[in-house]
Amino acid sequence: MSTTAGHLIVAQLERAGIRRVYGVPGESFLDVLDGLHDSAIEAVVTRHEGGAGFMAVAEGRLTDLPGVAMVTRGPGAANAFIAVHTAHQDATAMLLFVGLIPVADRGRESFQEFDINAWFGSTAKKVVTLDDAASAARVVDDAVFTALSGRPGPVVIGLPEDVLVQAVDAATVEPRRVARTEPAAAGLAELEERLAASAKPLVVVGGEGWDQHSSDALAGWAERHGIPVLADFRAYDAVPHGSGSYAGYLGYARSDANARRLDDADLLVFVGCVRSDVLSDGYTRGLDAVTVVVNPDADLKGHFGRVDQHLPVHVAAFAEALAGTSSAVRPAAGWLAEARADYEKFSTAQPDAGSAEESEYVDLDVVMEILNQEMDEDAVITYGAGNHSLWAARYLKHNAANSLAAPRNGAMGMGIPAAVAASLAYPGRQVISVAGDGCFLMNVQEIATAMGHGARFIALVVDNGIFATIREHQENHYPGRPSGTQMTNPDFAALARSYGGYGERVDSPEDFAPAFRRAVASGLPAVLHLPQDPAVRSPRLQATNWSPRDYAQEHHQRGGRRRRRRCDPAVLRSPHRRAARNRPGQ
């Protein structure tokens, strides 16, 4: 029995366990679309290739399989590039299928022609073009295996439209399974020697592969042995925040206490992540400690500085094995207690004590405090890039595994597509997206995708009318000279309603809780519009959306001590002068 290469691709994806593909249709891969017609795989029709790609990234982040996106040649591939870059830098498993021109038309500047290897070769784990129709099943299986193995990442598969319709043997191949490498006894014994010799050990968690059991296991082991656990940037769901061992996070907008703690540690154990530029404040912190890296990536891509021991094992396998051991580690008195106390102080919202005349703006500290009380224990949080995300990172609690989908590479526009994917992947879980006005409008059209496929989420749109992160950079480097960062915004609640969703404007903090409950009760994709004072800066302890270069330069110039450079109040001041009031971290 024969079939076409396009249909065989779909059959192999089914056999691999793929449940959804996200995409914008194109004439270059019509035969794959035809194969999806009778497939158990849901074809999620998105409104932009960037949205499709971000949905695939989120699915890869939140589940144990790669997210899959399908786009057409040329312009479609260009629009999806942002998601491939995100998956690459975030180390997230993803497949991008790209329809291509017929083989005979190559090299002739034919309609929408481009070089798929030149475009994606430096950003994907692998780029392959299906030139042999009989290899369709094998190519798909190899792509899934490559995306998941070692350091996860994106694989791009080019599909020439004439190859897709060629008749092939209908047989699929047995999917290769990525082995969950267990830690060897000798490796654990060597780690134990390092732990026993340490007075200030610190565990840093991140990356992919965590589940509830392994998250609880590692956090419980660390709590029993008095070892603080910090999360890598935007890996805040790796261990439960309710554990007494959790002490907050590193990276942008981290607390000064955790920055010092990273420097003070004499043993650093990175589990699932590496000492990257963001985590280490631009390669300036945590460089002197004995360093153990637990990571399946043999090359430790992105790691900076010393490595005294490398355990190339799966994070869940390591956490479970470690939890079954006891250790002679005896941290210094108060090492964990002080870290946990610092975290609880840092993560406790500090509402403004503003006057009634300022009620036109919604205090995000109050919103986050209420949201922690209102949201479900296993709610999935999504956001893109921008200052709006820093309130969520600092104040919202993650106690369930796979409860955060946000771009570690700083890509704007991921929040809403990620919310759609999260809702489809976990239809029984509440999904909340914290969105900046700039980030939200980059992929707002995917509310239509949510309506069409039954996805539900609640988006909090933080509306301050500026690209706030860039404005802060301007105030750091070009004070008093804002340029190119002002925005004109729509009525976000009305926009949500125009798609058929739920929309409501929230003008005061006391209105937030009932508005949130109405949004939940609507059963629809919902938007709560939160007007903001553009003068209020993010909840950072420093002027930190500094780039790694900012950190390194200031660290060098100040002999390792960075001072905070304040915003010029004449530029970002509201009529009520909120910029002059003391905000948390200022």
C-alpha cells in the first residue's frame, strides 16, 4: 500500500504522539494539510506565523514533546524565525516544517525562494530538506529525536511541494526514544564529597524536563539539608515556591540579596541550566565557587567559567536519585534561613500608599497580591518580554510544575500565543497571561485562534503607553531625551470583545478581584485592561533591565560595586508625581 510523502509525515507525527500542529496554511504544503484532514492531530489555524511558532515553543516548554509549527516558504518562514530563535536560546524542543518551492525551480529566483540552510543554519539544532520522498518518516523521527535529545532545541524541516506529492511506501518507523540517563553512583559519590566540604552550597535550577515529582524531590532534599535553591531566569516553575528551600531567582530583576548569595557560595550546583550571562549578571558573579553542572548537554552550550564536575544526566533522574540519598553537608548556620527570609520579603507585594486622586491608575503590587489569592494553585502563567513581566516574576507563586511559559531570550509577543497553547495542552488548568501593551499588540490577533479552537485564558494588559523597558534604558544612558518609545493604544477591553471574548477595564485596585472573577466565569478568552502611570518604574531592586554589558561595565568601573542610576523625574513624571514616591526596590 502506498501513500504520499505529505501524508506519511502526518502519520509519523501521530506515531510520535504529537497532538497538535500550529500554523498558517500555504500552497507549498497542501499535501500535508490534506493528511491532517483525517488525522487525530488537531490543526490549530493561527493568524500569523509568529504566533504559530510561539505556540509551538510554549507547547515544547510545557509538555514532554516538541511543539510543532507549519508555515509556508519565504514570507511565512521569515515570520516564524522569531520562534526558532527563541527555542534555540531557550533550549526548548520545537519542530518547524517549512513548505518550499519545487526542486526544479531552485536557484532561479522563483516565487518566494530562499535558502533555508542559510536562514536557519545558525539558529536551529538541525536544518534538513526532504529531497527523498521515501525518507519522509525517517526524517520526521530524526527531527523529533534531535529536538529532544541533549540540549533541547528547534529542528527545521524543509518540504519541497513536488516531493510531498510523490508516492511512497505507507510504512512509518518505530519512534526512537530519548534515553533518560540516570546518574552513576560514582558521580553522586563525587558530588557528596563536594557537598560535605562545603559551608555555603547553592543549587540553581532551570531548563526543561522537570515534572512535579522531580521538582518536589529536589526541593525536599535541599530543605532537609539546609541548602537554598535559586531558579534561573524565567525557569521559576522548576521547584515549588512553597518549599522552605526555595529562595527566589537570578537574572534580570533579581534581588540584591541573591546576587550577593551567588558570589558568597563556595559550591554551585547547576541542575538543568548553566552559568550564563543573564544568570551571572554579565559573566561577573558566581565565578569563584566550585562548580558542578547537571545537564544532559555534553557541550554545556552557554556555560561560562569553571566546571569541576559535569553530570550529563536528565534533571528528573538526578533529582529523584539525589532525593534518595542522605548527605553529610552541614551548611553554615542560617545559610538557608536567611535566604528564605530574604525571598519572602522580596516576594511580598508592597502596595502604594497613594492618595485618592491617583485612583485612575491600578497599582500592580495590589493586583499581584490579589492574583496570588484568586488564581488556581496549578495555574499556568505566560508572558512575553518587557517591564510588565517583572511584577509577575517577583510576586506570583509557582507551586506546580510546567506552570510558566515565557521567552528566556527576551522576545516580545509570546504571551498571548503561549496562553493559547497552554490552554489547549492543559484544558483543565487555568491560564493567566500578564501582558504589556506593546507585547500584547504584537500577537493580539491570536485571540481569534483561541476563539476558533476553544482556548481560554485571562490576559492582564498593563497599559502605560510606552515601551517601558527601552525608556528605562534611555533614562540610564540618555537622561531627559526620550525618543521612539511612546505608543498610542486602543481600548483593549473593547478589542477583546470584538473578537467575541470578554473584556473589562479595571480603573482601581479594589475593582480587580471582582473583575477577575467575572473574567473567569465568562468561560471565554478574557482581557482585563489595567491603565498604568507611565512614570512608575518596574519593581526592580536596581535599574535592572540593564543588559549584561551594562552589568559588566558598571561592575568593572565600580570595583564590583554597582550603584543605581536614577531616572530623571522630569521626563517620566505623571501629573501626580508618582515617580517621586518610594517604590519597592528603589
